[in-house]
Amino acid sequence: MLISREVSSLVIDSLCNQARGQNVAIACLYLDFAAEQEQSSTSMLGALLKQLVAGLGEMPEEMVQAYEEHKNFIGGRRPQHTDIVKMLQTASSKKRTFMCIDALDECVPKHRVKLLNSLNKILQNSPKFSRH
């Protein structure tokens, strides 16, 4: 596992170096079997979204509206899974996007399937998402 993380880190560092100065967004996710309680498909996609939004500079209007809608619920609420998928589609349509996921095999099977299905949906609807 340690070697896998080191290789993943090298790949991600190389990708970030090559992307510097270009209109590219990169998000990374390192999965760990010991943290399976925190690794729901929604939380994993949310972590990727947070990284992509941080690199956008300006938040797309659709995402601002979604945030405002969720804020108006009593005490506010987190975006639901489908909301996060839509926001990822929006974020990844603004820049060429790479998402790196390490140790997918360490994810709980039910969350892995939902994560992969969601990523597939994002790929199908985001023309700037890189398929490698």
C-alpha cells in the first residue's frame, strides 16, 4: 500500500507540473480501507468537488444557486449525492479535468459501485473531462 501511494503521488505531482499554467483542473482522492466509515460515495465526490471548485477561481452561477438553495433549509444542509454529481459536471465543464483515485479496491463495494456509476455519468456529460 505504501508503494502504491508513493507511485500515485509521483503520478499526481507529474500531472500537476505538466498542467501548471494551463486551463486544467486536477482533483485527487486517496482511499483507505481503515477509513471506510468516512468514505461514502457522496463524501468522496464532495471531496473531489471541493478540490475542483478551489481551482476554478470564480464559482459558476449554477453552483452558487445550488449552495443558496441548500443554505435556506433549516440549519442548512449538505448537498445530496445527485446535487454533487451535477456540480461536478458543471465544474468539470469549465476546464479540462483530471481526477486521480488511488486504491479504489479499498473502498466498500456498495460505495465503489455508486462512485464509479457517478463518475461515468460525469464523464458522459462533461466534454472537458479527460478519459485516461
